[in-house]
Amino acid sequence: MEKPIIEVKNLGKKYLIGERQPYLMLRDHMSRLIKKPLQLFKKHAPSHPGQDDFWALKDVNFEVNRGETIGIIGRNGAGKSTLLKILSQITPPTTGSIHINGRMASLLEVGTGFHPELTGRENIYLNGALLGMKKGEIKKKFDQIVEFSGIEKFLDTPVKRYSSGMYVRLAFSVAAHLEPDILVVDEVLAVGDAEFQKKCLGKMQEVTNKEGRTILFVSHNLGAIEKLCSKCILIKNGQIVSQGKTSDIINLYSSENKTDQKIALWENKDNKIHSPYFNPIKIYLTDSNNKLITSQIKNDKPVWFCVKGNIEELYPYLFIGYAIYDNNDTVIYQSYQIDTEENTWPKLNLGENNIRSQIPAYFLNEGKYRIELIGVTGGGGTQWLFEPRKNSPSINLEFKGGFSKSPYWTYKRSGLIAPIFQWEKF
């Protein structure tokens, strides 16, 4: 049986929080050693007054076989990035051991492994050298790296002048094309645009399916994790909660984070979100009788998504809409308010405005969803009034039953949506 490419046993990482001691230089340590030579053999206390132990990781155990694509998920602060930094040998573990049987390339933060004063061209060769490749090997892959990154024009520009998106484009291209045995990718891909993210996922699928390389992938995009990864690890409070088939682990994680699923009303209390072009006051769901919906919904009835907001300053190109996400945080569709009769942007007025949009009957399938308010200005340049997936107001809803008018279809249909379209004989 082939030996695992990664073996992690009893891994732990401890930090000290609280009062910090000043950093000491080598001469300070030498001076103390001369004055008190016996202190070298004394056991020092593990912490100082005012400091507490914080275990970012504790008793972590898992194995990865060659050619596997492993997703690592969990909330912010769960310990995912710390784990990848230890595996990439950026930071040492406090306890336990790791055994890596191959060459590893890591893409953990924007600009990792790049020298800011060097050009893109020079950094390609530098990264290759750090991976242990010869100049001839790097030169053979050079054109592919540049073409994939799409930054040909700026190849001889120092990377300190690159945008974060350009950094990621070049860094991922280098990491994916210089043939490491293991590719470690953190959430850094989220910096790139949607088209490049899709391109990266395609490349990662290619290197695992065709070339048999191993990938560790950390992301909050559960749809990407499910599409790319055969197995998944769920981390919570520095410990592995579960590991196994990706769909099972994602369902477990999603169920843990949907405790507020019945909340179907959002109010802008304390004016935490404010924009003069459209300041949201309240978003909520109603049925056709304008009755507030706070629980499960049968999909055989239409649902209204209602928005109440205040405008202090009129903007000629204002779009108010919403996006619906499934339980894996994948966008199902977006909708914006447009005056369909005149085919122009809606004529919202100064002051309070109430608008709503209908989610038709027999449209969304059984399941749990999240509706997120969208506010954006166009014209001279797109500007978010509130940032999607960050501070945009959102509410949850759940559809149950009513999948078809047919008495023979009484269970959930396949797919994210379940519309009933007309059929006829001709």
C-alpha cells in the first residue's frame, strides 16, 4: 500500500495572549547567559503573568493520499489557516508531527513568496528555484505561466506595483504550473474576479484528474469545495469535528450554521448601515395577503420580498435588488427592480420608499435559502452601497412541499429550482 503523501499526528499549536514581553536580541541572550550560566539548564515557566494559553489547533490527526483533493472548512478563527501555515512550514507546531512526502507549493496570502522589488518575470524564476526546480524546467513552463496569468503587459514591472488581483493571478499561475506534488490554496483566490476564480478551479481539477497531484483547498465557497474536493475536513475551535465525504461534511457544517433559519425580518437598528442613495430600513417576506412570513413556506404559493428604505440624495443610476443563495452559499439568481413598462430604471423618490418583488409559486425547490439585499450605483462606475456576503442585509427562508400540481410527485425534485413549465402536443 502506498504511503500517504501527508501524515498529521497529534498536531497542536499554542499561542500566548495577553501581556507581551519585549523581543530580545542575540546580545541580550548572551549577556544573560554569561551573568547566570546555570539558567540555561533551568526549566522556565511556560508563560508570563498576564498571559493566557490559546490553542489554535489541538490534537489534529489526518492523512492525505497522493492525488486526493481535500477541502478544509470551518468558521473564521477555527484554525484552518494556522493548519496550512504549519503544513507549509511557515510556522512550527507546538506539539505533534507532520510528514510530507513530496514537493509543496503554497498560496496562502496575496504576495506570498514574491519579492516586491523584483519583476513578475524574476519572481517566476525565484518561485521555481524555491520549489527546487532548475532554470531549464522553469523556462519550459514559462510561457504557459504567463498566458494563464494574463499579465503579459506587466511582466517586467516590479510586483510591488501590482494590484492584489494581479498578485493572485501570477502567484496561482506559478504555483499551479511548476508541478509541485502538493498544492495548498487558502481563501486568497477570493481576491480574483469571478472569471479567474472559475479558471483556477478548472486548473485545479486538471492537475488532480490528469496529473495526479494533491490539493488542500480552504474556502468559504462551499459550492467550489463540493465541486472540486472528494473529501472534506471540518474544523471547529482548533479541532477536527468530522472528516469524510464532502457532501456529508458540508451538510453537517451547514446545519450547524443555520440555527437562525426561521428569522425572516431584518431591521437597520442603530443605523449600522447607511447610504444617502438608499438607506435600508427593513427587509421582510410576506404572502399574497401581505401577512409577514416567519416560518416554512410551501412553494405552491407566491412569496413577496419586501424592502423599505430611505433616499436622501437621488442618484440617476440606482439599482436595488436581491440575490438568493442556497444552503451552500451559491448564488441561484439575482433580480433588480426595473420599470418594465418604460424599460428604464425605477423612479424612486426622495424620502421613504417601499418596493417588493415576487418569487413565483413552483419556482424554488425544497430547501433552505438566504435572500441578500443588493444596492449598487452604476453609470460612471459601479459602487456597492453595501458589500455582498459581508455587510449586506439578509434574511433566511425555507421551502417545504408543494413540488408539483401532480398527485404522483410528492417528494423533492432534483435541482435547485423546481419550475413547472407548459407542455403541449403539436
